[in-house]
Amino acid sequence: MTDPDTTVVEAGRIGALWAGVLLAPAAFLVNLEFGYLAVHPSCLRGDALPVHLIHAVTLVLGLLGAMVAWRTWREVGVEWPGNAGGPAARTRFMAGLGVVTSALFVLTMAAQWIPVFVLHPCQ
């Protein structure tokens, strides 16, 4: 007889790990796509506010992913995983990876926002 119970014991933690790893890169892709998409209408209106809003929202999403990864990393322990396997090493590795990649993507999104302050949308 097969057990019909499909609950995953650490489903919340696994979801947090994936959110920490994938939220900032997804926010970066949304930032890139919708940032370019909003430039032409902003140029026609002469107002860069929609572009600023897109950059602000996606930067907050990237920071949220970094915070989730950081919190998960602090819960399990802030050392880098060794050669041991298991759930604790997996959690440490994915949370550390989420912190590093989120920081990289947040820094990239912040750098992409700088020209919006300097240049007019039509330039």
C-alpha cells in the first residue's frame, strides 16, 4: 500500500531557499524588460516617473530576496558548508548562494537606475 500523504516536512524552508536564490535574478529580468518598455512612453510624456517606479519596485523585490536568503542563512548557521551532505549543508549552500547572487543582482539594478537620474528618457 502506498502512503497517500504528500506533505513535505521542510516545505516552508525549501520555498524560502528557492525564493532567496531566484527572486533577485527574476526582479533583474523584470527590471530590464519593463525598464526598456517604459522608456518610449516616458519620452513621449517627458516624464521619467514610470521608469523610476519600475526600478524602485524591482530593487525592493531584489532586496526582499536577499533578506529571505540572509535570514535563512542566519537560522541555519553562518558558516560555509563543508563536504558533508544532508539538509543542513544544502540549506547553508543555497542560502549562501542566494545572499551572494542577490547582492550581485541588487547592485546591478542599482547601477542600472543611475542613468535614469542623469539622462532624460529621450536620450
